Amino acid sequence: MRIGELARITGASPRALRHYEREGLIASERAANGYRVYDAGTAVRVRNIRHLLTAGLTLADVRCFLACLDGDMTTAPPSAEGLRIARERIAAQTEARDRLARALDAVVPAG
């Protein structure tokens, strides 16, 4: 399938798909006319990438899940590595929220 069709069925923009490809998360072949051509399994992988990004992970985090991006990640039990990454991301986001709250408290009185 071409990039437009992959974008349509996954909800990812063509730009995002090209970015995922540059990052090594998905792959395509080139047709004789130079267009990218993806196999049908790429749609599952893209949906899983988007699922992880929506959950708050980064593309660097997603790279750690390469071995399981082609299956049904939404129902599979989490791996120890996946749990570790999720806990680290939660801790980082909590710390960022706390820093922002402290900064706001310093300039805006409560109430």
C-alpha cells in the first residue's frame, strides 16, 4: 500500500510515517515510480506506535518495543522492560509537573 492509504487507515499523517521510517520503526520499499510501498503488516505496527505515543512514551521509548510492535499490544501482558519504561516516564512527567507547580507558586500566590 502507498503512504496515503497507510495514513488513512492508521490515522497517522504521511509526515509522521516518513518520520517513523527515518527513525527505523517502519520500513518501505520503493516502487518503480519512486513511491513508498508498505506491506499490510505495517498498519498494525503504526497503530501500536501511535498507541504507545498516545500513552506518553517517546519515539526513543517506542524503539525498546520493536520486538512486539507487530502484535496486539493493547491486550498482551506488559513485559518487565515495558513496565520499567512506563514507570520511568511517569516519574519524569510527575517531576516536570512538580517543577511547574513550584515555579507557578513562586510567582502567583495561592488562591
